Amino acid sequence: MKVISYNLRKHRAATELAALAERYEPDVLCLQECDSTDIPDTIHGLKLADATSRNRLGLAVYFRENTYRAEAVRAMSLKKSLHDRVLKPAEERLLGV
């Protein structure tokens, strides 16, 4: 299983996703700092499993639909970090598929 975890730098790198998926052909693509209101349902053969929704810049997970099946998805809160206490709090810090 090939997994890529990619930080979109406050969604600025969203235009790189198709080329990234095409070049490396991951089975799972995990995104951080993505704008969940502006991400596609599919990226080069990868299907969106879910994205966090309680904060604008959050997490998303894509998977290769012809190889894997998403049986359950769950967004979870974690203990607040110093970053969350000082800056804008993020409600959903972990996304599991």
C-alpha cells in the first residue's frame, strides 16, 4: 500500500494534487490544510473518503476505489495543542478511514 501525506500550505498547493497522484500513483492520499469546500470528489483514480467540516482548513483522505473499500469514516477531536489554544482552534484533528 502506497500512502502519501501532503500539506497543502493553507490550500495554496491544491493545484498540485492531480500531478502528484499521477506521478506517484498512491493508494491513499492524506491531505492537511485543505479547504474542504474546494476539493474534488476524485483525483486521478482516487475517491474522496471524507473531509473534516468543522474548520475551514482541515483534513481529507482519498483512496483507490478499485482496490480498497471505505467501510467507516470518523473525524475525531484530540487534546488541544498549544497552537490550538493560542491561534485558531481546530475541532477535528484526526480523520480515520
